[in-house]
Amino acid sequence: MTFELCVIVIAPLVAILAAGVPPRSRVAEYVNLLASLAVLLAALPLPFRIRSPLFYWGGYVIVDQLGAWGMLCTAVVYFLASIYAVGYMRLMDRPKRLVNFYALFAAFAWTMLVAPLMNNPGVFWIAIELTTLVSTFLVGFEREAESMEAAWKYIIVVSAGISLALLGTVLLYWGGSLVLGPTYDMTWQVLRDVAPRMNPVLLKLGFLLVLVGYGTKVGLAPMHTWLPDAHSEGPAPVSAMLSGALLNTAMLGIVRYLAVTDAAGIGLLPRTALVVLGILSVFVGALFIVRQEGVKRLMAYSSVEHMGILALGFGFGGVLGVAGALYHMLNHSLNKSLMFFGAGNVMRRYGTKEMPDIRRVLSEFPVSGLLWLAGAVAITGAPPFGTFLGEFSILRAGFGSPNVWAALIMLVLLIVIFIGFLNHFRAMYFGRKPETLPAGRWGGGWCAVPMWLALVPLLVLGLWWPERLLTLFTAIAHGLGVPS
Amino acid sequence: MLAVHLDPLAASLFSLIAIASMLLSFVMLGSRWLKDYMYAFGVQSWLIALLSALVGYYGHYPELYLVAIFTLLFRGLLLPYLVMRILQRLRVERELHLILRPSASLVAGAACALFALLVASRVGAAIGLTQNIVVLALMVMLTMKLVGFLMLSVRHEAVSQILGLLLLENGIFLGSQILIPGMPLLIELVILFDLLVAVACFGVLVRYLMTHVGSTSSLDLKRLVG
């Protein structure tokens, strides 16, 4: 176990070094690819091998099943995006800057892999803040006016939002110190143990602040304003990492705090707050998906929607809700990577981000166009893909929870999104032929292979929900305090 | 906790520093000169460093002396220096197009302070700690938070936004020194370090904004909508 952990933590660091020491873009490229493969191989078996949480470094590092699951999702996206980046980033024709790109890329992956390991909520906050600082430069990497604007909005909105989470953390520490005495080591477990004796007003206030703070990072509406800009202006592999890995990582923080308020038994307020934010996100996602023109912004609003669905799953709670949300986390990571990869290919080929200028995709991309189309069907939550199973479980959990109204609204909004999203794809695939022919290049095989690697597991997970995953999710749900 | 059994002199010193820091955040709100913001922030950081040292002295937390020194070095000297360099490079001296005039924003800030007082006294009553210093610390923490958000929303020069963010964190730092002086040292140090990295990032970003967008006012950032 320790060995796997070391690989996960050290491999991206090696990639950062390799990007810097011989400043050659090819070396950086391949070392980053190898590092991501190593991380993936180490992270895949990790959640299944942990029985009880392990602690390292004087209790500052925790390896538990929930964290390991988050790391697995991150590792999958990191690997896929690293393959894709080889083809995509070479199109930039600036080998000197590629070295910086890979150093930042590996650093970004590292911060996201390390964050779920943090056992102290304060240190977790720092790790999340670090992910912002590193990824800002990736968002602004193309250095056009639009990407600089997106990067600036991203760092300002997210830093301001996340400072609320720090305030919440401080208030919760204070609440604990009124019970445990002025100095104690705040860990997730200590917070949960002390929560029933903590003052409910402080606990609620702290939780709501934390929810809004990390909710900003997750991209829950109405704090999502940075998300469409950052996702649409960064290079495609970065968009995939932001959407498929970063949002999940921040969500883990909310989930861990939710376990704290659950342990305190202070009523429905925390869950209802999460459910309301979730529904609002699905609603905002639906509105902006229907009337969207930018292809990557479409995917970005779909991320807002899916984070809303995850929030709903965790908010509904119960074994079913948690299992559905965790399953959906992985499926969304796979699916959204696929969608951003496809969007990147199309963008390069047609030389535009505007959907009205993208027509007859299949005649340009006979094979990977089909993969993208299948991904589009999957992302709307249609069978036979994994996203369907996840959303279906969450809905079932919703009908069994006190917030049935939310499940009903979610159902309606999902139908709206299904129609709105696929309508854009209908136009892009079967619309009238454009007058000008696309002239750009695209990344070729490097950019097609990760699409296969994302779609095949997505399909398999849709046809077959492995027994071992179910036991894992049940164990995580029990670990979060869900009664069996 | 420390704030409950505090001798009167210490309590009044703490209150004085807290109120002075809050007033300094109003100085930022009431001015349109970017240099004023920076000086106000610098003085505020010095006050917070002094507060750390005092809390360390009265509460017998020797590690807080270290925090005080680092606060002084990082927040009191290094951060203002970095911001100063950004200012010099930009050659922007003041907010040009004000969304809210200084007088109006002062009124809005006062409303924020009243709201913070209301919340703080409610929370204080709910947890049974009605000592002035507890309520005051909570109130100042929330006021600085709200004023910081106000700065972020009504000021749009890049430097004002950076300082608005730093103000948010100063508020948390000030409140946590009084309310939870026992918070582990490691966290405070890492957060300080984190701030440094943040400002360095901001500096680089501001330079890119200047060269690629041609302006550092967020009013000119309006290409991405919908």
C-alpha cells in the first residue's frame, strides 16, 4: 500500500523535474505520459485494497476508501489527458513553451492527487488553493485575450469563494475548541466525533460557509461563473482535467464535511442546502445548454449540470445515493474527458469554437466522430452507458429521501438537457454543409486513442456494475455514517 | 478559551487593534488611490502581527511569536513590496471608472459592519459567550470579509482586486488569532506561505493581462459571456 502511495505522489514530481532538467519538449512529453501511466496503475487497485483508513506523517495524511476513489478518478483523467496532450499540444508549434506546459500539467495532477490524502481540513484547504494557483496558468496558457480573461476570472472568483471555506473551517475549529480545549489536532475524524457536542449554530454556520466555499470550486450554481470561461479557454487536455478531476476533488471536501454534520444530527438543513444548490446547478446547466453556441462552453455547462447531479446524489444520501454519486463521479470523468477531447479535435480541424460553423463532423472524422457522438448520448444520461446507471441510482435515492421534489425537478431537467444537448449534435453532424471547407489540422492517432480508452470502459460500466464496486461504495457510505 | 479569561488591559488592547484594523479596511474602501490601499493593507498586517505577539504573550503561546515574525515579514513587508512592484510596472495610480463612489461605498461598508455586528451578537448569544471581545472579534472578522467582497465587486483595477482578496484573508487571520490562538502552528505558516505564492501568481498574471489584453481593469474583461 505504501509503495502504491509513493508511486502516486512521486511520479508526477518526476515528470515536473523531467520537464525542467533537459528542457526538451519530447522528453517532457513522454516522461509525463509514463508518469501518468504509473499513477494510473498504482491508483487502480488502491480503493479495493484498503480495509480501514491508514495514517502517515503523524496523522496528517490519510488513505481511506473515499480519498482513494477520488484519486482513481483523477488518475484516469490524468492518463487520458496526457495521451491526448501529446497530439494536441504539438499543434501549437512552440516546443519551448511545451516544456512549461508539461511541468504545470504534472504539477496540477500532483496537487489533485495529494488533496484527497489530507487528513486535516486546514491542510486540505491549502491543497485545494494550490490546485487553483497551478491551474490558473494552464487556463491562460494560450495567452490570448480570452484565455487571460478566463484565467483572471478563475483565480479571483475561486480564491474569493474558497476564502469562505477557510472562514468556515476556522469557525468549526473554534466550535471544537469550545468542547475539546484550545489546542487540538483537527482531523476529519475528530470533527465528526466532536460534532454532536458542538454548538449547532456554529456547526450550521461553518458548514454553510464551507459548502459555499468549496461549492465555488466544484462549480455549483450560482457560484459557477468562472467555470464555463476557464473550461472553454484552456487547452482541451486542461479542460478535461479541470472538469473530470478538479471538480471531483473539491466535491470530496463537501462530502467529508457532510459526514460531520450528519454525525451531529442537526436536522435536514445541511442536506437540503446541498440539494438546493444541486438542483440550481442542473437548472442553470439546462438553461445554458439549450441556448449555447460555443462547443466547449456547451461541455462546460454540462459539467455544471453533472456536478449538480453529484451534489444531489450526496445530498439525497443513503447507500443508494452515495453509491450512485460515486459511480457517477468515475463515469462523468471518463465521459467528460471524451467530450472535451472530441471538442478539441473539432475545434482544431474547423478552426472555430462556434457550433454554427461546425457542420458534417462525420465526413471529417469518420471514426472518432462516432465516438464523440456516442459520448454525447452518454453524457445526457441515456442507456447503455455508465452515466445512465449512476443517474438512475441517484434518482431512486431521491424518491426515497425527504427531498422528493428535487428528484422530480431533476427528472424534468434531465429530459430538457437530453433534447437540448443532442439537438446541438444533430446540427453539427447532420446540418447543412458549410460553404468553406475546414482547413485546420488535428492531432491524429494521439487524439483518437484516448477517446476509445474513455468510451469502452464507459460502455462496459453501463452494461455491468461490478460487484466489487458495489461493495466498495457500500463500505464508503458506511464510512460516511450512512446507516445500513 | 483565552478570550473568556482575559485581564482587562489585554482585552482592551485586543479590542483596540481589532477596531483599528477594521477602520483600516474602511480607509481602503474610502479611497480611490491604489497606493492608499496598499499602505492601509500594510499597516493592517503590522497590527495583526502585533496582535499575534500580544496573544502569544497573554495566552502563553510561545509559537505565536514566530507567527508574529512571519506575519510581519510576509504580510507586512514582502506582500506590500510585491504589490508595489506590480503598481510600478502598471503605472496605474487610481481607479478610473468608479462603479460606486467612495462616499457611497463607505455607506455600504457601514451597512456591512452593522450586519456583521448583528450576526456576531446572535452567534455569541447562541453559544453563551457574550464577552465583548468575542463578539468584537467575530464582528471584525465578518466585517473585513464583507468589506473585502465589496472591494472585489465595486473596484475593478487588478491591484484593488488582489488587495480585496488579501483583505478577506486578513480578516480571517485577525479573528482566528483572538478566537482560536491554539490553532496548530503548521497551518498558519503554510497559509502565510500560500498567500505569498498567490500574490506571486497574481503578479505574473497581471503582467500577462497588461500585454495580452492591454488593460488591467476588469471592466475590459467582457469577451466571455453566456
